[in-house]
Amino acid sequence: AAETASLEEQLQGWGEVILMTDKILRWERAWFPLALMSVVSFSFLMIYYLDPSVLSGVSCFIMFLCLADYLVPALAPRIFGSNKWTTEQQQRFHEICSNLVKSRRRIVGWWKRLFTIKEEKPKMYFMTMLCSLAVVAWIGQQVHNLFLTYLIVSFLLLFPGLNQHGIITKYVGMAKREINKLLKHKEKKNE
């Protein structure tokens, strides 16, 4: 609770923007996924067209973040109207901050588990990391960097909406059923 309160305090100037972003990422309107993918596609097309060096790209990205960090808290109340902040919006803002804290804890937990496995089962850790990183390196060699980044960013931005609308659950369930059918079919053949 203390971490959530601290995060809420840090992000208070971004409250309206975070709530609007949350609505877009969860696809509260039918046209939000299309708008989201259009913005992402346009951004990546501009990067492809301009073809900046890595140093220029990183510099421009950080410059954009600095501008946003300076301008958003100053302009958001004028654009969204800070007097319109309701208890429902405050509750949703609290939920978002709580989810961010939980996500950070999960990531830290996975990181700690990885090092626990490294200490307890070093051979399994070594083989798993070696194979996983070899697969990632092979994928990176086969797919262009910018296109791969585009796919990753698109998936990450669409994930909350896919999850909210039950699409991920539906297809994961279908995949599990198909795998179970294959396993049962294999067991019958072995008998």
C-alpha cells in the first residue's frame, strides 16, 4: 500500500494522461486498436524513412521523454480540466498504480527465481539460458531489427486490450485443448 501511495504521488501530474492511456490500451472504444496501431505504424515508418543512427535515435527518444516530463504536468490540467477529477477516476488511478506495483514485484520475483535456479541447479540454468539465448539470437538474425521491434512494441501495446476482451484467454484455451488432444492421441497410439 505504501508503494502504491508513493507511486500515485509521483504520477499525480500525469493522472489524466494515464487514465486516457488506460482507456486506449484497454480498447474502451472500438476504434482505439486501429488508432493505436496507426500511431505505432506511422512512428516506425518515420524511423525507417529517416534511418537515424542508434545514438541519434536514443538521443531523440530521451529528448521526447524529457519534453513530455516537462510539458505534460503543466498542460494536462488545462487540456483535461483538473476540476473534473472524480472519485471514480481516482479509484481507477489507484488501481492502475496498484497494478504497476504488482507488475514490478512480479518482475523482481521472476528475476530472484532465476538466480535461485542458478544457485540450486546451475547445469539446468546454464542449458536453459544457452538454448533460450541461442533461439533469440537466431530470431534476431532472421528478422530485421526494426521490424522485430515493431512487432514487440505492437504486441505490448495491444496486450492489455487483448487481455481485457478475453482474446488471449480464448486462444490460450484453444491451444491447451489442442495440445491435450495431441497428448491423448499419442498416449492411445502408445497403448
